[in-house]
Amino acid sequence: MSLLFTGRNSSSASRRVSLFQRLLMGIINHIRQALASLGELWRSPLATIMTIGVLGLSITLPSTLYLMVKNTEKVTAGWEDAGEISLYLQANTTAKQAQKLLSGVSAMKNKIDDARLISPDLALEEFETLSGLGDALAYLDANPLPYVLLITPKPEYLRPEAARQLLSELEQQSIVDFGKLDIEWLEKLYAIVSIAKDIVWIVAILLCVSVVLIIGNTIRLNILSQREAIAVMKLVGATDNFIRFPFLYTGFWYGILGGFLAWMLVAFLLWWIQSGVENLAGLYRTSFTISGLDGSALGIILMISITLGLIGSLISVQKHIKEIEPS
């Protein structure tokens, strides 16, 4: 500790400064250091833009992938009919027996979300409409179609293994001829979504680590470039915490500016592919709008980018400032 700071923390001086004044002075000091660190970034625009660009692009890729997976899940949520179970009843089943089975299945509230009965006449009418074979079907002596029970399981029973067990249970009914469920298609669907989620997490973790390393190296170079000034500050009595805060605020500014850049890039990419998504949806005579980029998404992106900036700067500051001592 330098003689310039000797006695500054004496009891008489501490009594003259109230707790409120010390708190206010601390807040003002932090604001001053934050603005000073922002000014340092402004004085080296090229290096600042490159670091912010790397941070923004690194966060853009996993954010965009996450939103695409999220919208894919939104699309597949409308494909729950793929998990619909079709129970084909025996040919000699009467309307009364079919209604009784419908009532029994509908009572399975813990497993069944909805159940409806398709009569042979209605099934034949739908087949005539969809197939365009109305004239040929008119030559049939009798309706060959059986009663069909369409069952929509609860969401927890749409998983492949659970759906298979439910199908096996329903096929044990006495008047059921056989049941049908595209288990294979469901397994492929959930496998693809699961792999996509894993890829997003792997890419996000790798890029977050790279961001921490890049910001840490940038802060390290800033510390080394100010080595002499830091040594002088320590010589006159400045503590490591006092020296540390400007560099931490630099990491904070990198994080918040990189987060805003990432948010704008994600918005641009989603806007760019929206037209293609609309054209694809039009081919299937439906409409779909990519969602997910709202205020909460901005908050999450900023929180992640600021955290990465602070972690990178903190690691670098903790290591290198201690190594600098006045000779």
C-alpha cells in the first residue's frame, strides 16, 4: 500500500461517511467504470466490431436451430392423427355391439382422448367421394366395409412404445378383428426430432465455449496492453477489485452488443426463410408462420450472451491481473 493511501481508512474518516453515502459513491463509481469501458470499446472500433461479430454469429447459429426445432415440434403437434388407432370390427358386428364397444373405450379416460365410430355406410360414402369410383361401387351387392372405431390416445400414449401397448390392449376386445397403427412412422418422427435437439445442444455448447475463449483472449490482450498502467495503479494503492471492474464491464458490453446482433440476425434469417415456408405450406393447402422470436426470446439471447461475456472476462481477469505487480 502506498503512502498516498495511508490512513485513508481510519476510524475517524469512516465515521464521517455514512452508509448511504458509501453506497451512493459505489454506484456512481460503477457507472463511471461502465461508461469508461464503453468508451474504450468506442476508441478501438475495428477490434470491437470483430469481437461483437464473432459473439453475435456464434449465438445466432444455435438460436436459429433451436427455433427451427421448436417450430418443427409445433408442426408435428398437428400430426397427432398419425398416432390414431383404427380398430376394424368383425364383419358380423351389429350396430348395438359397435356402440357398446364405443362406450367401453370412451370410458378409458386415462388413456383415450377421443373415440368415434365410423359406420359401414358412412365409410363407403367417404370412399366413393375420395376414390372417384362411385359408378363401379354401385355394382356391389352389399357393403363390404366393417364398422371402424377411430381412437385418439392421450398425448402420453402417442409415444411409440406406449401406443403399441395400448393397441395390443384394445385388440383383445372380442368383436375386434384387428387394429392398425403406424408405429414405425411414429418412431421415425420422434427419433428425428430427438436427434435434432441433440445436435442443437452440441452445437450450442461448442459455440458457447468458443465464445468464452474468444472473449477471454480479447480481455487478456487488453490487460497486457495496459500492463504499465495497471502496475502504476497498484503502486499507488489500487486494489485488484478496483482494477478488475473495467475489464468485467468490457465483457458485459461485448455480451449485450453481441446479443442484440444475434437477435437481429436471427430475425433476418427467419424472415428470409418465411417465404419458402409459406410456399411449402401452400402446396399442402395450409398456412404456417414461424414463431418464437418475441420479447422473451430476446431476453434469453441477451442473458446468454451477457453471461458468456462475463465468464470469459472473469476467467481472464482473475488470472492475469494478479500476475501484474509493480517492480
